[in-house]
Amino acid sequence: MSRTHAHGASTLPTLSADTILDLLRGQGMRITRGRVAIISALLAAKAPLSLEEIRVAAGKRARQEPLDFATVYRVMETLEELKIVQKIHLGRARSHYELVDPHAHHDHLVCTDCGKVEMLDEPCPVEPLERKLRRHYGYAEVKHSLEFFGRCPDCQ
Amino acid sequence: MSRTHAHGASTLPTLSADTILDLLRGQGMRITRGRVAIISALLAAKAPLSLEEIRVAAGKRARQEPLDFATVYRVMETLEELKIVQKIHLGRARSHYELVDPHAHHDHLVCTDCGKVEMLDEPCPVEPLERKLRRHYGYAEVKHSLEFFGRCPDCQ
DNA sequence: AAATTCTTGCAAGTAATTTGCAAGAGCAAG
DNA sequence: CTTGCTCTTGCAAATTACTTGCAAGAATTT
Ligand SMILES: [Mn+2]
Ligand SMILES: [Mn+2]
Ligand SMILES: [Zn+2]
Ligand SMILES: [Zn+2]
């Protein structure tokens, strides 16, 4: 029951639940209801989620009691170490999480008024500078974090 | 005693202590030992400082008892509202602060190993995309936050 | 110098994690 | 299908990083 590419139309988000679960299995980790629910919630998310949002979304999707907050915290900590998810900072008190897209990352546009977060579908403009940081500054494993803030059309 | 551009050689960082203090005065605010010490510390800083770092640096520079943490917090809150300083997020637990450069902002390069922070003296590559977010996405007052992470030459 | 108003230190309060630990749940064996 | 070994989870307590209330103290004005 481990299809990797079998499904109908729609754009495929690179990572499937099975792919991720296999990754966990490969690390000797267990496939628990909580982890399955969390991964399902992340796959369905249209924007980065806070720990509390993940907790609620996972509970709904799996039609089960919401997980304990500490559990969500530790699952996300694990998924982050495995590079399956990444934590992002949107200028709020809480951190948010989203699945890593190994092929093409995206940056974010946050409305400073209503809090809406858009995932930008624009080519990332900083790759050249990133290369320069490697070549001329001598840095290794260079990554970046880029988010835009502004007032969305609805909020003006 | 309010020189705005009078001094010797060296590259001038746009904002002088007097300029800032005049700005505070203009808002009906008082020139206190603490504020003077904090501004002096910020002007001397070679990288963004955390509240605790500001507290210590300000104490040393003014050769006085370190300020209370809450005081530093409130002074920075005020300076931020006046757009004199800005808070930045370097992927750490604490926020960091630095003086705003009204002429040309800079982005940051953080070593994920030793924590060193470099202020990049490179043209910012995201202005075109920022314009597009205004024109085609309809966002107003668009700003951005961009930081790079990697392992510095010393840490490899 | 006195009055006025803004600031500060100190202590208490919050919000968001982060951790310890014993009970519970996967999963490989038998 | 039951057992045993380990990994996970829930619950409560601990931490970290702010954030706020308030009365004493300091900067300016009069
Ligand atoms: Mn990018
Ligand atoms: Mn920039
Ligand atoms: Zn909005
Ligand atoms: Zn380093």
C-alpha cells in the first residue's frame, strides 16, 4: 500500500505521506497515530502552521482527541531534524512550521494587518548573492530566510 | 554642542548620537543617562545586540551600574517606535536590535556554528520583487527581512 | 528651589516553549 | 496472537524571554 506517485490530477507537492513515513521508518522510528495525523495536516496546510494550529488540525483530520502540546512539539522537533519540515519566523510570538519543498523553496508574504500569509510563487531573487557568499565570503552550506511584510489589498 | 556632521575621518554611520537625542527631545522625551548609554552602545556595535547585550554594553560604555532589564526593554521599545532602531530575528531565541540605516539597509549573514553575525555590504537583491508585490499583488508598505545562514570559514 | 511629568528599578505576571518521568503503544520475535 | 524491547506520549513542572504595574527617582520647566 505504498504508492509513491500514483494518484489523479492536481499538482503533486513533491512529498507524499508515504514518502515521509518511509523516511521515519528508515530511522527506526515508529508510525504512530499522532505522527500520521500531523503529517496529514501539514500536507493539507495552505500556509505555515503554529504548534497549536498543528495540534488542532491534526486532531480534526484524524478524527481523534487532539494530541498533547508537548507531543506536537517533539514530533515537529524530530521532523525538523530530519529536514522534513522547517521552522519559519513571521514576526509573531509563535514559530510556524511547513513542509520543506526539496525542489524549489518559496518565500513568504505576510499581511501586517490581518496576518494572512501567502507562499510566493516567484523565482527567488537571492540565489546569486548566495553563491557569492560561498565563493567570496567562504561560507559553506549557505541558506537564507526571506519574508515580505505589507498590507494586503483587503486591508487597505 | 549639537554638531550633525562635524568630525574627523572614518565612514560616518548616518546617525549620530546628537541627531538621535534631538529626535527624542523633539518628542518631549528626556535625555537620561540610560538612554545616552544605550544609544552610545548601539552606535559602537559591530553586530545586532540582544537586550541583555545592550544592557551590558551600555553599562560598560557609560561606566555606570548596568540598567535594569525592564528599562532597556522599554527604551528599545521606544526607539523602535521612533524608527531609530529595528528588531531583527536571527533564528535564535532572543530578538536582536540595531540602528536603522535610513539610506541603505543591509541584510545579515549568520554563522550557524559560532553565531558570528556579519552585516552584508552588498546591494539588496530583492527590491525588484518588492516592487512586484506592490504592483501586481496590491500590497502596500512592503518591507522585507532577509538573512543568510551558513558556516563561516573559521568554523569549517 | 519647587512643581510637573516622564523614567526607572523592582517585583510580579505572561506566553511560548522545553524537559522529566512513568504509563502507553509500535513492532519484531516467538 | 502474545511477549518483550524500545520508542512515544500525556501530564505536570521548569525555563526562557519578555511584558506590565507601581511607587520612588530624575529631567525639565516655571
Ligand atoms: Mn528565497
Ligand atoms: Mn535586503
Ligand atoms: Zn490583510
Ligand atoms: Zn563561525
